[in-house]
Amino acid sequence: MPDTSGGELIAVRMRPRRVLEVKTNMKTYEFDVVLMDQSEISDDLADALFAAGCDDGTPVSSKGLAWIHFDRDATSLEEALRSAVAQVRAAGLSVAKVELDVDATMALGA
């Protein structure tokens, strides 16, 4: 119990909050965003991507190429791609291209 010496204790009855459940048709889309003019991913670059919202992406670099592999939840493939590209750009990077895993995309019916 809090110390009430020198003050008044006021009790307030709180009503529980109602939580509205919103149902969406979210799917997880897998794709790679290939970076332009980047040959490797530094810790600073990975931090910038995370800060820009790419927390569902895995930065990868190999053989002089750098890209981010995304497993992005979205209501559509277009929304997933647009939001990922916008966040990569917000991190100060340029996008060379986006590559889709055709088998994974077809399995989702996208």
C-alpha cells in the first residue's frame, strides 16, 4: 500500500476496457529487396534498416551483392512490396530490384 501520510488516498473504480478484435486477411509474403550500389551490409546499415521498420527483414550480403530477405505480413502482395521498398528507402538506400520466390507466392494464391 502506498504511503498516504500527509495526503489523501482516493480510490477509483475502473471499468475494464473493451478490446475490439479486427479480423484481417493477412498473409506472409516472402521476397528479397536487392540494394543498389551496396556490396555488403555493415552493422550501421543493419541498424538503419531496423530503425526504418525493416524488423521483419534479414540483411544478407554475398559475392558483392547485398539484399534484405523479407517475411512480411500484409493484406496483399502489393502492400507488402510497397511498404518494404518505402522502408528501405527511408533507411537511405536505393533499391535495384525486388525478387519474388515464385513457388511461395503461388502457394499463397497471390
